[in-house]
Amino acid sequence: MKKNRGRTGRKRRRKHLQSFMNGVNCSHKLEYIKLKKWLKDRGFEDSNLRPAEFWDTGRGLMTTKALQAGELVISLPEKCLLTTGTVLRSCLGEYITKWKPPVSPLIALCTFLIAEKHAGAKSLWKPYLDVLPKTYTCPVCLEQDVVSLLPEPLRKKAQEQRTMIHELYMSSKAFFSSLQPLFAENTETIFNYSALEWAWCTVNTRTVHMKHSQRECFSLEPDVYALAPYLDLLNHSPNVQVKAAFNEQTRSYEIRTDSQCKKYEEVFICYGPHDNQRLLLEYGFVAIDNPHSSVYVSSDTLLRYFPPLDKQRNAKLSILKNHDFLENLTFGWDGPSWRLLTALKLLNLGEDEFTCWKRTLLGDVISATNEEQTLDVTEKICLFLIEETQHVLFQISQLKRDKENLKNHLALIEALRLEDLKILQKSAEILCNSKMATP
């Protein structure tokens, strides 16, 4: 018998494959050893979670024991959390309290992160800063060539987000300059745009929700952020449920799972019932086979199949706009959404049916002709979006060959577009079956 062909060899191969699927334990790496020691000095004890690299999600946390529903996953003491309270207790505190108009809690946290990163080995938070991502994959950080490949509604939101960060930077420059006494180097060099972008992404992608009492030294924006070292290594899955909150009795941020997790598997939490466009916009990743995912239909695409000579065109558009039926029109895994179908039913009302527009918005069937025309137009829109998505996927494949430096970012957009394609193809199948079932 050849070597490794027997039962022992099969067991060994299965064990090796399972180890690969479960993830590679990274707790021996120096940055994690230092982080765990740093956390232990602040009262955090954990014997069940290990940092690991997983083939599908990248860096995450693995459990060394089976977890049951309702079990405590992690309890991180208040001393380990980075909040606006942490910022005020630092050397930045007196500058923040004196500054008028008051800075936002978000800017306070971003300023602290930039300052501590600049401090390097002198920072008390260095073990945490060392394991934070050096770069992010949120759309605000992507090259314009990559952003142009996003679906139109997401592209628009990404541009709005980019504009917001730029305005945040411009409005904070005077405050950054006031910190000059704390630094030997020019503050314009330390607190530059790319530094703020990194800090903003760190806060936006990695904080847990933790409400703090309003302080006079901050603007009226909600103070709901807390950076949670080690806990923030937990990845998102749309298929799990957890309870997460700050426990006032134990003075710790705690997460309990409502799902079971086998020994040596990755432990997931849920960031919320977000579709992939929201996940990419806010966190910089997509979830494969996400049950919450949708493909959005822009108003421009909607009107592409709407008769331009319709005398009631403007009136219909006005009704849809006034009743908020030009936004959040989607295709999902179960086909076109009720909102999309309702908007299209109203647009397809005949001249003699227009007076029934209120009944249409309530979901009433107006006529067999209206129902048939609506299904026809919905199918055309779906097929148009399939063709558009396939074209973009072809563009991505070309760019991946030509632009090696953008390969990882392009792969992310490709994953989003492939999910969209699956949803649209499923919707086309549902629409085809609906039309065949219509007498």
C-alpha cells in the first residue's frame, strides 16, 4: 500500500483540511502576545479566544471550547475601552475643554488616535495601535478607478461620505493647529488628511455602541463610541445573533452569543441586518450569501422604461417623490420588493386609471393590464441590471490583469457584483415564473 493511502493517511488529511478550514492560530505572534499582556494588566482575562487567520474572513477570533447559546463570549473591562473619557484624561483634554466651538466626540477620538500613533513607542496604547489595520477598504479609501465600478446608488453614497470626511478635515484644521504646544513637529504634518481618513475609518469600522453622558466640552452630536481592543477582532456574520452591551454591574463590555459555536471554529458577531452595500460602505467588506442583500434600482434606471410621452408623467413622479417611493427600490433573493412593484404599478397606470393612484400605493390591484405591464417592465429592468452587472464584471477582470496594485480592491468590488448577479438572476427566474402563472 502506498504511503498515506490508508485509513490513518485519510484521517491525517481530514485533520489537516479541517485545521485549514478552521483557521491558523496566530496567538504566538509577538503583536498578539504584547496585546494580551497589555490587556491583562488592565484586568482582562480570557482563556477561550485565540487570534487566528481564516481562509474566507481573514483575521478573526477562534474559540478553544464549544460555545452554547446564551454563553458569555467576551467580557472586556472598562479600563481596556478607548472612549472620549480616555481622550479627556490625556494631554489633549485641556485643549479640548478650552476649544470653542466644541469639537465632536468623533473628532476627539480621531485626534487621540492620530496623536498616539505619532507618539509611537511612547504611546500607552501602542500594543493596541500595532494590531489596528494600516489601511482600510471602505469606498472612501479606494482609487477613483475602483469606485467608478460600484453600483450607482452606492457610488453616490461613497462620494457623499468622502465629501463629509473632507469637510470634517477642513473644519478641524484650526483645532489641530491649537495642539502645536504638544508637538515638536508641525501639526499640519501630523494631522494631515490621510491621517484623519485612517482615524475616521478606525472609529467607523471598529467601535462598539456605548452611550456616554453629554459633556459640555463636546458638540451635541451623540457620544456613542468605544474602541474595544481584542473584542474588535470578532468578524461579522449575518447568520448569528448576539447580545452586546456595557454591563454596569461588572463595569465591562460583554457579548453573549445566541448561537452555538464548535470548538476551534471562528466566533462571529452580527453588526446588524445590513445588506452588502451597507457593509462595504461602512466596514469595507461584503458577506457571501448575505440574506439581507439587495440590488438597488436608481430612479434613473426606473425612468428608463417609463413612457416619456405620458401626459401624467410629472404628476406620477411628484406622487412617488412625495410618498417616498423613489428610494429603496430593490431586487432581493425573493424577487422584486413590494416598494419597487408598487412604484412601477403607479407609473404604469393608464390615463383612465390615474385617479386610482391612492389605491395603488395601498397595494390594491387596479386592473389585469396594469399587473401584466408592471411585470413586463420589472423583468426588463432586471434583465438590464443583469447585463450591466456582467459588463462591469468583465471590466473588473480586465483591470485585475492590467493594474496589479488594485487587485485586492477590485476583488472586493467583484465579490459585491457577483452577489448582485446571483440576486438578479434569482429575481429574473421568479419573475419568469410569475408571468407564466398569470392567466
